[in-house]
Amino acid sequence: MTVVEVVDRGRYADTVTPWESREWRADALGWAEAALSARGLRPTGHRAVRLRPWSVLVRIGVADATGGAVWFKANPPGSRFEAALTGALAGWVPGRVLEPLAVDAGRGWSLLPDGGALFRDVLDRGDAGPGDWEEALRQYGAVQRALIPHTAALERLGVPALRTAAFPAAYDRLLASNPALTPDDRARLHALRPRLLDRCAELSSLGVPDSLDHADLHDGQLFRPAPGRFTFFDWGDANVSHPFCSFTVAARRVRERHGERAVPRLRDAYLEPWTDLRPRADLRRALTLATHLGALAPAGAWDRLFPGVPNPDDGTAAAEWLRGLAGEPQE
């Protein structure tokens, strides 16, 4: 079979990933092809490879009735849990996440079906708008509610714990380790610490239990295969944390695309699955605090890279997230 392969390195032309190893590449593709064969599928020989410091992603064309494709994903050690997590989520919240065709939890490998239209592409075509965001966040909140009983199991799968009670320690660790913060930044953020402790204590007191936080939920991390249907994926930045921290990135993207006026309705839609848990006023206050404190998760996620790969962010994006904590929570 003649193989046609296209490799995309994006902005990371010098990054060395496991894909550079012929032995690793043969092992990974052999595993994927064996998994396809077990399902009666065969590759067509067309591959599109996407190499980044945080993942190896290979689109493999398959010979089936649809002429479709599957996706092989390899995670680095820091997010190796994603393979096992994807498999577990398919059992706990079926229909809401991609159901993997195969996983190798030990090696952090997944083989995933095509998820249909990416929500970002649907938005770009003008076939969706703020109302679709609201439905997506409503469904995502329901997923998080369903996962509350599984938080201990999530941690056993290797999902990092960034529990609400641990926010102050995470803050201290990120301030100490970030190379991009200036002396003035550090002084200002250290002075913020008493207020941050108060915010963390208030958030804990509002009684919303920890769950799974995607930590990078935006329009490129969910599919919309049909109107009203959404499928969530790409859990490599996930944490067991306050669930409302997931609103941090989502709200930022909605502001950028649709403006500030779209955010209140998005907030209310996201909170709908939680209204039996606490009074709505408490939920809104918890969302305000968690959206603000949710900067801690993306600030720490840049460390989940392949071994030996220099951090392409070098602390810059993480520092921006941390600087944002110096402001006031946005109601």
C-alpha cells in the first residue's frame, strides 16, 4: 500500500516528539491498524500528522462506506491519563463524549472516531450563534453533574487534582515557578494573596462539589454533529476541580466572538443543571468566583509536554493568566 502522508508542525518546527523515532512510529501505527482490523476497518494509506509539544495526532483515512477517517492520539506523560479518561467518560456519560475505538492507557494512546462538524467551523459558516453556545454549556453542565460521584475514580485514572481547597497552594506554586513574571508582578500578586484566600474560602462555602473541569473548553474542543447535539473532547488539560472553573475559557471565547451581551444568558444556561443543588444566587456567586479563580488551571497546564521538549510558552501565557487574578471577579 502506498502511503501518502502530510506532516503539520505548526509554529513548532524544531520540536522533537516521539514521532521522530521510526521504532515508536511503527509501533504506534501498528497498534492503530490492529485496532482498526479488529473492527473490520482498514487504512487507505492517507495520513495527516499534526505534531505539537503536547500531543501527536494522526488522521488515518479508512476504507468504509463513508470514506471517513479515524484519529490516533498520543499524549505525553503529563496528560497520559487522557486515554483512560476518554474510555471512562464514554461509560459514565455516553453520547456526550467521543467513544474511543481503542485505548492503551499505559502508553497514553487513543484511537477515536471522527466526531463530525467542529463547533468552531459551524460558527464560522454562520450556521450557529449564541443560542447554540447556551445549549452546549447547558449540556456540559449536565455532564459535570453526572460526574460528581466519580471524582475519586477520576483521580485514580491519573487526572490531576486541583481541588477547590488546594487553590491557595497552587497559586503559591505557580508564582514561585513562573519565569515570565516580573518583580513588580510578583510583588503585586503576593500582595493579592489575602484577598485570594478570602475568595477561595467563600467559593468553598457555597457548597458546589468538585467535579471534572475541562480547563480549556472552547469552540475548537467540541463537535456539533447536528443542531442541538454536542460532543466534548480533548481532555488533556483536565483537572478534578471546582466544576465552574470550566466557564473561564468558555466565557472568554464567547465575549471575543459575540460580545459581552451574550455572557449573561450563557451563564444562566450553564447553571440550569445545578439549580436543584443550591439557590440561584449562590450559584451565580460561585460562578463569578470560580470563573475568576479558574485562571489557575490554564496557568499550570503548559507543563504537560513531551519529555525534553522546551516549553514553547516559556511562562508567558501562564503569566497573563496569573496577572488576571489581580483584578476583581467579574459579575
